[in-house]
Amino acid sequence: MKSKLIQIPYTLAIIKPHLALQPNKVAEVYKDIDENHFKVFYEERRTLTKQEVLNLFYVHRYANYYEEIEQAMMTADSIVMLITNRVEFLKSDDPAAPEDVKLATPSERWKELIGDKDPAVAKENGQLRGKYGKDVI
């Protein structure tokens, strides 16, 4: 019997240590994930290693704030998740458009939902970093 691999589009989402230590806030994040039609496909609570932080924040490795990111991410557990779209299509709210709306990839949608790296900017746009972020780090 030949097995088939099923490709499931996903993206990586991380609840950083400052938030992962607050159970009520974590519950709110999971609620936001669900309300935005994402599904947590896999999750793990763990403290990241130096190499993992480098892999995740590679584009920032020469930035003057990289050491702060590294220290913050290695201080305590983060919640690392693989998230997928819970559904492929959503019912259109527009009566003139009877077609269902196909969702973008999880990666595109997650970037839009979390928002700008600056929590102040993200807050203006109603995005998750504005709601939960404490600083650019």
C-alpha cells in the first residue's frame, strides 16, 4: 500500500516568554487564534536554545537589539505553535457576492493578524502585537 503525503499549509507562531507565563493572556491569544479561523496543528511549550533563536530571528542578527531578543527568548518557556487555516473558505458577508471567500495562506494571514513589530503601530491597527506586545523586542 502506497501512502500519500498531504501538504498542509502552515506557519510558525510563538507566544513569547513574557506572555507565556500569564495563563489568562495565553487563553486570550488562543481565543484570538480561533476567532480568526486558525487551528493549532501542533504546539510545544519550551525554552528556546541560542541556535533556535538565531534561526528564528536570523534577519535581525546584526541589529543593535539582537542580544536583547536572544536574552528575552531564552529566559523562560515560549509556546511554539504550528498553525493552519481552520477552513479553506469563509462565507461572504456581501449579498452581491454569492461566492465564498478563499482564505490566504496561514503565513500571510498570521503576518497581517500580528501586525507591525512596533506594538504602538500594531495597536492603532487593532493587531495582536498591539494587544499583547510590550516593546519591539
